Amino acid sequence: MRPVELDATRRRLARCHDIHDLRACGRRLTPRPAFDYVDGGADEELSIRANREAFTRWRFVPRALVDVSALDTSARVLDRVLPLPLVLGPTGFTRMVHPAGEIAVARAAERHGLPYTLSTMATTSIEDLAAAAAPDRWFQLYILKDGGMNAELVARAAASGYRVLVVTVDTVVAGHRSRDRRNGLVIPPELTVRSMASFASHPGYWVRMLRSPAIVFANLAGGHPSMTIEETISLFNPAITWDDIAELRERWTGKLVIKGPLGAADARRAAEAGADGLQLSNHGGRQLDRAVPPADLIAQVRDAVGPGLCVLADSGIRHGADIATAVALGADAGAVGRAHLYGLMAGGEPGVHKALDLLAAQFTRTLQLLGVTGVDDLRKHGHELLTR
């Protein structure tokens, strides 16, 4: 018999065999308001379901009798060679999920050689994350009404060694996130009657939170405490246009990525504006419900912008086979948010490692079973390997 594992976290994670297991584990450990913030979406949550279906309705047509003993899973993304075509996308309020927060996720990304994207609405500052972890650092910018703060955030990211600026363009107004409204979610969490009941049933979470510094919006002046999730959107500028992108392109000397729905027409416009890459996204189904799944945009956007522009796709990736599908359709890499947050809920930094290990193993196995020798081979033969 195997010896009994005494460490509770390692014991939990050993029972997790895919991202869905990590989600279930995280749900048991996390109070409902915090879990629903990660897991929920806008209005009827139709986009969340559609995002998954956009990946899972594809079927593979594998090639037989191909030597896959020497597999190359590396991929070039924005002039860096990654061991896997995967980026860790931005997530707000991450320390609400687990006090290790953004630093734990960034350290896991560093260990796996993957980029990590820090959100404007992070609970760890630009500078603190740079001091604590050294992955390929990207910074996600929401364009705020305060132009001076926009310039300050960009300058701070540049000074702290962030290589890529990811500009999110689909949050001009707040999505109607029904679960958050029902839960009355605020940052930092407050003890209402409903939240007290939820926290009381999760004492481990509450003890960790009490032992950790208060949760604030670490990159915004004053921290903006005790704002509802919906109220945070009031800080964003609903009047942004392509002129704002042009201004950022002049100010930012690193790589520039535009993150949003980005159909073929907007993709061409972004390329003309000087973007180095596009992140096809419907915000994980958290903004405009019924928005087209990003997976359904990959092929047409690749046709529109040609091979030179980097194309990433997020929203709905839960398995290494989803990453393979995105690459076969024409993406340079996939990006995940919820997938690594479920790992963080389940086990802190080790849980994020577990999520990335699972995705990497699934991706590797998928390529071998497809009969391709690597990412370049997958991209070259993608149209032959997929069918509805």
C-alpha cells in the first residue's frame, strides 16, 4: 500500500485529474460569493456555455503511423519561444480567491516558462509582482477616464520590466453579472448576513483571509476599497476609440496586444493601428452575453490578418485538447483565466502548478494521438485534422 499523504493540499491535488476536478475542489473550499465571481458570467450565461461548445464540437481526424517519439511542443509567441502555446491571462481580484493571489500564479507561470498577464484590477501592484516573480511579464490595461492614471500605469509597467501591454476594449460599460449582484459582492469582502453564512461554512478560507493583508485594487490610487464589482466599471472610459490605441502605440515601446471580440474587420483595423497581436476574447462570457465564441473567430481572423500578426484566443479553454484545437484553427496560442484560478482555489500556488501540469500533459498527449510531431506540424496540417 502507498503511504498516507499527510499534507492536505497535496492529498487534495492528487485526486484532481483535470481542470473540472480542480473546479469542484475549489468550489468546496471557497465561499459562494468568491467562487461565483470566478465561475459566473453575464445575464443568462449563454456565452459561457457557448465558449465551451465552440471547442468541444470540433472532432479530430488523426493521422496514423507517424513517429511522434520526439515531440516539439514549443511555440513562438510575440518573439519569445514558449515550451507550450499557452499564456496565463489577466484576472481581477485574485487574492479574493486565495491570499497567495497573483504572486502565486506568476511564480507558477515562471516555473513553467509561460507568460503571466497582470490585470489593472489586480490585488497585487505592478511593482510588488515584479519584485516577487520573474515570468515573461505582461500587463493588461483598462483605459480609464483618468488619462493621467492611464499614462502612469503604462509608465510603471515599462519601468518594472513588463514586456507586453494588453489593452482590453470590451468593458466600456459593465456586463450584468447576475451572480455577483445576487451575492452583493464587494471588495474587500464584507460580512452581510448572506456572506456570514457562506464564510461560516468555509472557516479555512476565512482564517487565511484574516491572516493576510486587506484586499484592495493595488494598482489604483487610494486602492478604491469597498466598491461593488459593477461599480469598478465606472472607472473605465466608455468613450475610447481607435485614437486611444494610436496614442498608446506611440507611448508603449514594447509589444502591444488588443484584447476583445475582434472580428475580421476590427482585426484588420488593429493591425493597421500598429498592434503586434490580438487576443480574441469575449471576456469569458462576462460582458456581452450571446457574444460570438472566440474559437469561432480564429480562422476568419487569421485569414484577415495573415501569418505575421500574433493571434491568441481565450474564453472556454479547459483542456489541452482545446489548446490544440485553437492552434489547428490558426491561433499562435491559447490563454486561460478560470483554469488557473480553479487551481489557485484548490491549492494555492501548488494548485496552479497542478492546473498547468494537467494542461501541458493533455496537450502533449493530444498531439501524439493526432499524429503530429509538434506545434508547427499541427498548425500546418490543422485544416486536415479538424472536422465538425
